[in-house]
Amino acid sequence: MVTNKYSILKKGLLFDAIGMLSMAIPVIGPFLDILWAPYAAKKMRDMYDGEAGKIASIVVFVEEILPITDFIPTFTLMWIYTFAWKREKVKIPQTVEVEIN
């Protein structure tokens, strides 16, 4: 999982934009969704840990595979849910110095 919440937002916006591009390509676009849906689900699962990440990956897969739902910004909505609505804290590794005499 990426630790910086704004890096996650940037990635999410990029993935949402890529997912929406298929709507702009007539005839071929829906077939590209067949390739994009599993990749988007994997990326969602990589970006968000736990049960919420698993559920979000299923949701993004279904959203991308179904026709006419490409306009839904699933990655951005998950970011809002995680960092604005739920207010998940970003875990920052702490170091501890131990002096041995």
C-alpha cells in the first residue's frame, strides 16, 4: 500500500481517467474494458488494504466490465471514503534508538 494519501489520490485520478477513456473510443472501447477491468481491480486491491480494499476491487471490476458505467470515478470515491469520510490515519514507520552499555 502506498503510504502518502495524495500519491494514492493521484494514482486514483489517473486510473479513473484511463477507465473513462474507453467511452471515447467507439466500438473498440467496450472490448478494452474486458482487459482493463481485471487490471483496475488488481490496482485497487494493491492501493487499499483489508476488507475495504477487497470490496472496492470487486466494485471496480464490476463497474469497469459493465457497459455505460465507465463515468463513475470508483478510485476517487474510494479515496474519499478512506481518507475524508472514514479519516483513516496513514501509518508512518517509527524508529526507536536503543543504547546498549
